Amino acid sequence: MDETLLRRLDRDREVRLEGRSAVLRRATAEYLRRSSARRIAEAYRRAYGASAGLGTDFSGWEAEGAWPEN
């Protein structure tokens, strides 16, 4: 890791209180969570984004569903 970035990190109050490793673990976990969410969202976009409606297997059934009235 870049020395300048480490110095900036070490000046942070949270890092001084909890330690560099704890903050880097949380940052890494958050990065991995967001990265996973982006991959899942992209997979959904690829799978469902290009298709219109329910596809040919369910053609004609679009109007059959009904929402309950409150």
C-alpha cells in the first residue's frame, strides 16, 4: 500500500481508536459485499433485462393475474 495513503489512514480518529487492521478488515468486507451485490445485479440485468414480458412459454397469460384490492 502506498505510504502516503497509509499515513493518511493512520491520522484518522477511527483508525487510531480501533487499529488499522480492524478498519481495513471492515473496508475489505464492505468492498466484497458491494462487489457481490454488483455481480448479482448485473446477472439479473443480463438474464431479465433483454426479455420482454413472460416469454413465449407463458404467452397470453400476462392479463390473467390480478392484484387483491385493499
